[in-house]
Amino acid sequence: MSITKTKNNTYRVRKKYPLDIMQSLGLSNPDYDKIFKTRKEAKQAELEFENRIVKFRNNNSISSFELGGEALFKDFYQDVWLDDYKSGLTSSYTQPPSLVTIQNTEDLFRLHILPMLGAYSLNSLNQHRQFVIQKMNAKAKEYANFKVIRSYVNQVFDLAEEYEYIESNRLSKSLRKVKAIKKNHLKSAKRDEDKYLTDTELMAWFQAVQEDLDNGSLSYQDYTLFWATFFLSDRKSETYALQWKHVDFNNKTIYLTQALDKFGNVKNTKGNKNTQFLLPDRLERMLIEWKQRQKAELAELNIKQTRDQFLFTYCDRQGNLNQRLHTDYLNYRMKSINRRHPNLKPCSPHKLRHTTATLAKLHGMSLEKISEALTHSNIRTTRVYVNANNVVALTPANFAYDNLNKNGRGDSVETLVGTSTKKGIHKDVDTL
């Protein structure tokens, strides 16, 4: 009997594909094995299976087994796959994708995948592996993050197989062979020394930042933002999300408990970690001054500075004041500094993070300490944190900064971390 009743009172249809059908369909497993709620549905499926075999042998058409596969790739993506993806049904992750991830995925399909495959039917693509691989190989040569494209295309055909639009995903094995050509080329061409700034190059950045503050090219907020990101060695999104309630001047502590996504929404830090840093003296002085300056600036706008006030804000293109920072805000400021000082080696917030870690390692800070300070998850990307806050006495940036002082550059470095000369600027910190 090809139909059996299960313990769950459902009905199982088990048949075997004939050898000629297996070879034509590219199947590695000869079994047709499906479960249905009623015997009637199971019997209907059995008859359809046998009729498809007869039809295939009469006209030698693979589509006999893949009637739903005549749907266009773009229509299946829009009508079926996308909703399942948003619900988290297309991957093994325990949580559905965030709004930011969903937008990035939709952009990837709109800009890359649909122009390449959207106009073809699922059957046509599934039956013409060489055509698909040629398309994908060409994309791998021009787009660095090709692995994501490959993964999504494979997910689409996996879902089409699961929902029986196609008999099997015959592209899976071939897709795995396509290499991320451009990414591998960029990786091999990039030297280790290009990933971080040397001591001398970092000093040049310090000098440029100070000069821009002194001549009015850089606001005191942006000056403080640069130094905060440097000293904390954190991700820029975590610096963007700092509120005054996260800064404890009495105990010289700063807490990283949240980050901002690309839309400016507060989210958990990477790995859902909460970390507390001992506040370096130099950063503490800057934050004290910035808190007083910000309080005065907000007062002019009839806004009261509270514990929930974000440390760093801006005026957006619509003229809205005191808005959370745009995701590339610090990148733009650093590019502007670079343009004003063309002698500087190009640097971004992420490269600054690499720099602090690399220089700290070069000057003797242990990998474990760096791992802890960068809030990595293991020593490869570094160690796992659980539940309790992690107290970081010295960030890689602070270590590298102190080392510059020890190497006879103390006076020059200290002069670059400026604070206001106004009298009484540091009084009554708790009242700020």
C-alpha cells in the first residue's frame, strides 16, 4: 500500500520515482513522500503523481512535475517568499528579521536579484542551471557581498520546492560552486597595514581634529563625538545611542547598553551585551564641558536637558532639531576632516576601532583584554558575555593613547585633548 495512516491520524503517500524520471529531474532521492490531512487528499496526490509520470513519458516534459513552477521568479518572490521571509520562515534563525534587515533584503532583490532573474519562470531557471550559474558568476565579479545574493536565491528555490511549485531545487549544488570573486579579490589586494592607522598616522588625525576645533571647522559636539568613539573603541551606533543617564560622573563610569539602527530607533547592542567602562580622565573632561554647552544650546530652543537626552544629536534635512544621529553622521564628519587635511590617511569610525585594537596589541595589551573591551562574543570574534555587566578598566584606545604619552609624545598629545578655559566650567557636575 502506498497510502498509510499515521499515529497522528494523517495519511502518508510513499512512492518511488522511476529511474528515468529521477535522472531527468536530477533527483538524488528516489522517494516521493508526502503527508495529507485526509485519505481523499492522499489518494488524489497519488493519482496526480502517477498521471505526471505518464504525461512525462508521453511528451518528455519536466514541467509535467512542476506545474506551479510556471510562475515568474519575481511573482513568487513578491507573492510568496517575501511574506514568509518577513515572518522568519525561510531561515533557521530563532527571531524574524528586523525592519532594517528587511529593507536591506528588499533593496538587494530590487537592485540585483530581480533585474537578473525576475523575468524568468521558476521552471525555466530550475531547468537551465548553466544559464543561472553564468548570471550568478557575472554578479559575483561585480558585487562584493555576493554570498548574500547566493543565499537568497537558494532560499527562494528551497521554498518553491517546499510548496511544490517545483519538484526539487536543482540549483542548490551548482550555486555553492560560485565563488565570491570580487570579495576574494578585494581581500587579497588589501594589505594588513591598510586596515588600521599607525601611531604616526593616528597622531596626524589627532592634530587635524584639534586644528579644526580651534579654527571653527568642527563643532565641539562633533569633536567630542570623535573622541568618545575613539576612547570607547565601540561601534559608532553605540556611541550614537548614549544618553546622559548612561554617564556616571560620580563613579567615573559610562554604560553601553543600546545602539541605534539605520532609522534612528533604539535597539540592543550587538550580542545583547551590557558593558560598563571606567571613564578615562580625558574623555570625562570633554563630556563635562559638552554637557554644559549642550544644556545652554538646548535652553535657547526651550528644551530642557534631562537624563534621557541623547549626548549627540543633529538637525535633519527637514529642519527638525535635536534628532538622533544619522547612521553615517560620523563618517561624513571624518571625510570632511580628511578633505581639509589631504595629508591624512583615510579613516572611518570602523577603521578607528580596528586601529585602537591593533595598536593596543602591538604595544602589549593582551588579546583577552582587547576582546573584553571590544565586546566581542568570543576570542575569535572574542569572548561570550553572560548576563552580568563587564567592567572594562582600560579600553584599547586608552591603552594606545597612554602609550603615545610614554613614548615621549605626552605634551603634544595632551594639548590635543582640549577643554574650555572658561572659569567654573567644571563646577557642580551633578547639577548639569
